[in-house]
Amino acid sequence: MTPHSGMLNFLERLHGGALMGFIDSAMFAGARLFGGEGLQDAITVDLSVQMAAGGAADTPIDAIVELTRETRRLMFLRGSVEQGDETIAGFIATIRKVTS
């Protein structure tokens, strides 16, 4: 994602809420790439974000998502958000899959 002026806080850095929304979307995209089934109606059970640095405007950010464990109903993920060579946030999350 490339941040724009509407995503910045009063310090002209990427707003934490915008970053958390990006992380939530990125972890579902990552989960789909891992082949998780039942993700069409999945929900975020838990998301913990550790802010490490302020994100700059107009510089793309990338999310790296890792699947640490998967059960029939849950996926456990962790990852980081990077901007260039700098890690600006880390996260851990749990997704609950809808199973039939």
C-alpha cells in the first residue's frame, strides 16, 4: 500500500488506525495464499500490533505474513510491516474460519 495524505496523523506520519486496517486486510490475503479453507466468512479473533516506527507519507509499505499454526477452525499468524529497509510494525493475529 502507498500511504496518502488522508492516512496521516498530525505529525505527518502514517496513522496507526490506517496501519491496523492495512494489517487486517494483509493477514486475510496471506491466509488465502496459505490455502486456508473457510475464509470467505472468517473473522479476526485477535490482533495485536506493536508499533516500531512512524510510517512516512508517499512511500509504499509491505506486509510480510507468516502462518505459525492452523487448526480446523483457527489460523495463527504473525508478521511485520516494512517500509523500505525499516520495520515499522509487528503483529500477531488469530483468524476464526467458518466451517460447515
